Amino acid sequence: LSTDKTVKVLNILEKNIQDGSKLSTLLNHNNDTEDEERLWRDLIMERVTKSADACLTAINIMTSPNMPKAVYIEDVIERVIQYTKFHLQNTLYPQYDPVYRVDPHGGGVLSSKAKRAKCATHKQRVIVMLYNKVCDIVSSLSELLEIQLLTDTTILQVSSMGITPFFVENVSELQLCAIKLVTAVSTS
């Protein structure tokens, strides 16, 4: 592909990333039936998954060998980071570590050990797929840092995204990817 076509593809991917970058998967409509809530959740998860695929595609393009400088579009990189941070904090951490869950009913305050003790370990297949894709994104971001110099604000966002997983339980694969990311941030 020519550089112009690659840049156009990346701009289209950015719009797809933006589509799912602020969608919360933890719905709780009090007046919806269980079927309606399931349909909404399926629709939202489909959009979130499509955005994760767009993130991976964009990062894979940027980390491919011999890419021209025009391909490293700052807006696309920032959108990938924004998407990843949002879904780590609002989708994955609450699913994997009950300490990060917000009680929708405003129940009593439980200690973190009490929350973890009450946690069920069953995860939806879609959540596990999203978790694996986010791990790939974090790992690919570390490769991108080795290739392209990023702005200070972007580096701050990436470093906070790389450090946070170490304070979350049950995300060992993500922690391994985060080690790689933090190492790349430190060397750049």
C-alpha cells in the first residue's frame, strides 16, 4: 500500500476505535427486562470488540517493519491509549478484581478482602476475548515505543496504564505485558 492509503486506513480505524472507546459494558437499567439488558450488553460488547480489533489493526500497522514516518499518527496512538485505559478501568478491572466494582445499590462499605472473598470467578467468553485483545494492545504499545518517539503527555498516559495492573488481582497476563510496557517507557 502507498503511504497515503495506509494513512487513510489508519484514519478509518481511528473512527472505529472512537466508536467503542467510551462505552460502558457494565449496564444496569433498573426498568429494563433481563432480555432487554442482555441485548443491550451484546450490542455494546460487539461495538467494544470491534473497536479493540481496530486498535490491534492500527498498532500492528504502525509496528510493521519499514513503515514511513507519516504512518505514526499521534491522534490514532492517543485514541488507542484512551480506549485501552477506559476499558481497563471500567470493564476489565471490575470483572477480574471485585475491589474495582461499584455497588449500583450503594450498599455498605466492604473491605477489599471481603469483596474478594465474595467474588465469583466465572467470566463471560466475550470479556475473556476483550482481556486477551487488551493484553495484545498493551504489548504492541511497548513495541511502538521502541520504534517511535511519543510526546510527553502520551508517555505519561502510557506509563500510568503500565503501572496500574500491578495493583489489580487476577490479571497476571496483563501484568506481564505491563512489565514490557514499563520497561519500554523507561528505556525511551
